[in-house]
Amino acid sequence: MARKPKKAKSSGAPAWMATYSDLMSLLLTFFVLLFSMSSVSEEQFKAVAESLRVALAGSSNDSILEDNGSTISDLNTTEVEDIDQANPEDLTVEDSESVESTNVIPQEVQELYETANKYMAENGIESDLTISRDTEGVYIDIQESILFTSGNADITASGEETLSKLSGLFDLFDNKIVVEGYTDNVPMNTSEFPSNWELSTGRAVSVLRYLSEERGISPSRLSAKGYGEHSPLVPNDSDANRALNRRVNVIIMYEDREEVEDGE
């Protein structure tokens, strides 16, 4: 019987390797594209690219072969690990600094604050007032007991004395002044003040009129607001806390000179 001729063995890699190679090339291109759009440094990018080449080649050795078969230096895997262990906050330092910069107290506000503190100490009213500042200006907090009797918007004699001393501070600047009235959450229902809205606004207006009519502060610098019970400093859950919430704030507003000039 004649022998069947043997099939000639095909040379080269199996046919499926072509498809596999194309797939690996696409994956490599995809990851290279991702890293090219990131903010990773050039050194880190090179390390990751080399790592991908090793992984896609199916080699467990950290060294990489050049085309001529010679071995190049071992891959530094430490750089790749550094990428995985990077703190996300470190990658957005500039953004966080930009946000924080918006909360920096302007120099003019700091100077207003220091001047106000010194003035109140020199005039003996620092114990009657609480002073603070933020990016909008300097806040002078006056408790109800210093200015008014309960449920009333008429300034007492002691309140006028305090405001008279305080008004000298406003003569040192030309900034706008906002007077804000606040109450606690105890309901108010009288013919003069049907609610805490009217009481808080009435008290703010009383202080405004005193500063304008009695102390000569220009009306163009003054404005008044009433917040009723709706912006408490502390929860209205005790007599002491409710007393803290019954107050008037006099605010020396910060005016950005560049914004003022642009608006003119």
C-alpha cells in the first residue's frame, strides 16, 4: 500500500497570533493615549509604557530585549508604583491653592480690623462688643441688652452712649456701613411688630437713624437689614443661647478698589 504523503508543516507563528498581536497593539495604543492625556510626568509615562510592553509581551522578566536580541537595562518598577500610590490631592495642588486664595482676608480688611480693635480698647467699649472679620469686612456684634429692652426697638440711654463712642470709629473710614438686626425664635405679635421680621428690621433702622441723624454719618454710606429669627449664631435651645441670638451687627464693608474703579 502506498504511503500517504505527509502534510508540510507551516513555518512561522500560528494564524491566531496575528489577531492576538493586533489586539495587543490596539490595547497598547489605547493605554498610551490615556496616559498622553493625563498630567503624569514624562519619566512616569516612560516607565508605564515600558511596563505595558513587558506585560503585553507575556514576559515575566523585568528586562527588555532590543531588536538585535541584546538586553537593555532592567525596568525601574518603582516609578510605576509611585503612580499608583500618588495622592490625588497632590495632583490638584494648584486648584486647591486657587480655592484657598478666595478665602484670604484682604489686607485692607485686616487693617480695618486692627484699627477697630485698638479704637474700642482706647474708648473702653471692647467689653460691650464682639468684633470679627471675613473677606467681606469687619463685623461688630452688639447684644440686645446693650441697645434695647425686650421686644422694643427704641435705643436705651446706655445704648446711645455705646453707639456714640462707636461712631467715632466710622469717621476714620469712608467705607459703606451695613446694620443688621437679628432676634431669637420667641414669637413676636404686637401691633408695632407683628413678627420677628419687623422687630429685627426696626432695630436695625433705629441704629442706622441714630448714626445718621445724631452722629452725622452720611446716609449714602448706610443701609439696614432685618433677618428675624432665621440666622441664629447658636441653636435657640436655651435662654443663654437665645440671648446671644438677639443682636445687631454693624458691618464695615470691604470695598475692592479695583472693582469700584471698574464700575465707575
